[in-house]
Amino acid sequence: MNLYEIKDPSFLSSLTLKELDELSQEIREFIIEKVSKTGGHLSSNLGIVELTIALHKVFESPKDKLIFDVGHQGYTHKILTGRAKDFDGLRQQNGLSGFLKRSESIHDIYEAGHSSTSIAAASGIEFSKRYIGNSFKVIPIIGDGALTGGMAFEALNFLGGKKDHQPIIILNDNEMSISENIGYLSNILNNIRSKNSYRKIKAKTYRILPKFLSRLTSKVERGVKGFLSNNTIFDDLGFSYYGPINGHNFKELIKYLEIAKKSNKPCVIHVLTEKGKGYKYSENDQTGVWHGVGPFDITTGNPLSVQQDHICSWSEVVSKYVEQYAASKKEFTIVVPAMIAGSSLLSFKEKYPDRLIDVGIAEQMAVTMASGFAISNVDVFVPIYSTFIQRAYDQINHDVARQNCKVVFGIDRAGIVGADGETHQGVFDIPLLRHIPNMTIAHPRNANEAFRLLDYAFMVNQGPFALRYERGNVIFQENDISYQPMKRPSWEVIQSGTKCVFISFGSILEQVKDEVVKQQLDVMIVDAKFIKPLDHELLDEISVMNIPIIIYEESSLLGGFGSAVSEYMVQTKKSTLMLELMGIDDQYVEQGTKKEILEKLNLDLMSIMKKIKEKL
């Protein structure tokens, strides 16, 4: 089949099981080829090919509502809904989104970039039938890893036993989240998987029961199931449970999807799939390396980009620090929400397996658990992507900061992250954290500063501390690390000047400094490495110079760093007429390379230099 000619999923109704198998193979090869060039989420998409095809064959999209949890496993769905032709632009500026996107297709029912949302969203759509009619089915598709998210349990608790509503929950169980699953729920699912006979009971119950008991089927069925096999957690929550079934067998998938479609109760279909299926490197991945990938060579599995000597990612720099700190500090641990590989902590896990706790996709749990370590006088580090720290706001505010607990947060992927688009840009953490009492926020411009700031966080500071660091690479040489913690929150003048002041933080400072020196411009450059608290002493000195002040941040302007400086100057009755703010306006930032996005936002180096020259 020519995948480029697919317009919608209706063609699936006429395909035989053999043809469906052939189609799934073609789609796998297509996804591997395209992702090898553009990068993207590979393993999750390879594992869900047959399940997605079966869902579109049994149900009628967009009338029936398929709701993909997270959305980064939607590549097969995109192909079946007419978007194969757009895959050369996958995750690129003005191209195909790596997630579901309602503006792309009427088949993209719901957008999500964070996990554990699908069942809750399905609840709203299911209950909307009271107002718009009951002529369609609602089918959330959620991974077993995403079940560790609290909202998934809240939604299961709400929907279970509501016999007047019939959502069909697809549990895509590949025994992985991003990396290996953790927690007791994983053990429960392992126990269910081991009882293969259980899945036969539901379909055969009516044949087992005598005819005179037909009016009592639900009660007797539960008794028969209880006699033959223990009830599952889903039965106990009030769902009709089917499974576990083979998620790569079309005959079995279609059979149980059809049964659930005709059911008059809320259902859970437990589907076993293999994450990364069809590509040997992703099939063997147990750490999450192949979950999200950059461009790679299909034959060897090697990335196309080669990392140079003395170049590390910012995550790796922070990981090097915590390894050294763990060696010197016995009372130290890391709590991480399902991002061991993403946070470059595989080496730490190997060296200190008992001092790294993965709580799964549960950011709220990670933060509050960290507060428990802190009040026990155990130093604790919590690395969370900027986009995910939003999910734990209440816990940071009430459980950590209100009690002034010494928890050090690693705000990974702060700033523009690029191809994952609106849901993943790290541009809201400063406004989110800045107004919280007791909170200190910092952002290093190089590896040495990262070490010094972390030393301050663990050895000097006595309350919550958030270290922001970017997605990207930085020069790291062991000999350059000074190991001198800062004594107090302060800024640093890294380039003197008398005609204009440029204040910012992060790696952009080195670029601006090099360009200012190259062009011999009379510009003072200030490293505002502490975003909160502000260095009032240096700000006071700058404000009386009566020269233009440019405040730059790769972050939201509303409530951000520039806003903090403006507020201080107004409160201390200093003139703001010479103040110029550069940052991200009130908007969501779409996908593209970081370079493309910064150019579009007028926040790239060229735009900075243009602004500086305007002020000189």
C-alpha cells in the first residue's frame, strides 16, 4: 500500500488480517525511516502500530473519540488519517507536530504533551453525551507507565461503576514508561499478565452459565471469575476487564475491541505490546535511550551527530556534580520522576543504586517525598524538566517552600527546547517559582558556574533552591572547575562598559560578550546568575548610571526576570525610562530548532546586537 495515498481510516474496514499485518510492517518501516532523519519518539510509536490500526478498524474516527495519552505515540494514527506526506517535516518549524494537534486534523480529538491525562479528558467527553447525544464511543489509550500519575487513578476512581456511561479504556502495557517501570502497580500488572486463562473468562462466561441464570449474568459472572481467578484492580474499581491480550495480534485485538464496543459497562482492555517492536536497537532498550531520539543511522543505530571532546550536555554537567557530591556526603539522595536517562543519571544509578529513587511519572510525589528527606536532614536533589515542574506547583509551594525545606531542584530543559513544541518549551518556570517565598532561583552561564551554584545550594543555602539549565551542550573540563561556592546571592560584571548595560543569565552571555568584544562596543555585560533574589546592590549602582539597560530572558516576560527588575525599580522609585525588556510575549511557542525559534521571537544573537546598537 502507498501510505502517502491514505486519506482517512475508512479503507481499513475492507482489509483482511493478512493485509493488516502487511500494513503494520509497512508503517513500521516508514516510521523508522522518517524518524532516523528528523528525530522523534521512536520506541513508543513502534510498539503501538497494530493496536492503532485495530482501533481505527473497529471504531469510526472522528465520530468515535480516540484520546491518546501524552500524544507522542500518535505517528501511526497520523499516517492512517492522511498525514504520511507530511512526515519529512516531523517536529520541524511549520511542519508536522510530534504530538497530536487539533489544528492538524479532525481526527486529533485531544492534545496532550504530559502523561496521565487521557482518562480524565475522556470523562469530560463521555459525560458531555448528556448534552450532545450518545451516538459515539470514547476510547482513551493510556500506557501502563502513565498509570503511576495520580490523575489517572483519580479518573479511574471517578468512572468506575458508572453503568450509565461506557468509556473503553485501552491499557497499552509494554512494561515500560520512558524507561523501566517501577512501583507496586507494576507488580500487580505482572501478576495479571501471568494469568493467561483470565482473559478467556469474560468472553466465555455466557456460554458457561446455564440459561436460567441469564438474568443474573453480572453477579454470577463475577462469582465465576472470582472462583477461577482473582479479580483485578480494574474489576474492583467497577470496570469490565478484558485481558491481557496480545497487542500485536489483529485477530485477538479486533475480537476484544468488538466485545467492548457492544458492552453496556465501562471497560478496560489490557493490551500487551512490545515497546520499540520491529527495530532491534529499540527492542533491546531498557533505559529509555530510544524513547526520544535525534537523527540516527538505521543500520548501526548510532546518532548522526558526533559529540566532540570536552563537550557535555548541561544535564551531564549536573550529573557529574551530584556524583561527586554523593561521594563526599553520605546523607544525600536523588528523587527523580521517571527521567533517569533524560536527566543523564544512568552513571549515578550504576554507582549509587540505593541513593536514587525513581517514583515513576509522579512529579507531585517526587517533590513531597523530597520534603520528607529534607526535614530528616538528608540532602536531596530533584531533577525535573521545566515543562514538568508545572505539575508539582502546589507541592513546591506548600510542602517544600512553606516549610522552608532544603530541597534542591534541577530545572532541566529550561528555556527553548525546540522540536517538541508548545507543551515542552521551558518558558514558564520563572514566573511559576519566582513569587514563592523562601525560593532561590539561579541559572549558570558555564559548567564552572553550575558547580559553584550547586555548591551554594547544598553547602550554604538553607531553603528551597532551583537551578535552571538548558537543553544543549556546554564545554566541560575538570581542570576549569574551581569548587568555590558563592557566599551570597550576587551578580557578576563579566564585561565593563559605560554606554549601555546588558543583563541576563545562561549561555547567551558568553555569545553576547564575544560579539561585544569583537565589535568593540562600550557595553557592560552583567551575569544575573541569581534570578531570585535580585542583586539590589548592583542594580542600584547600574540605575544611577543613567544609561540604557537591556534585560534579556529566554522565558516568559509576564511575571519573569525582567518583571522582577521592573518591580524593584518602581518600588524603589527609580526611573524605568531607560529599561528595555527582551523575552517571550504572552504566547505558546511552537516547534522548530532553537535557532529558528529564537530568530522568530527576535531573541537570537543578531536581534540582541541590533537592540544594543539601537541603545548606544
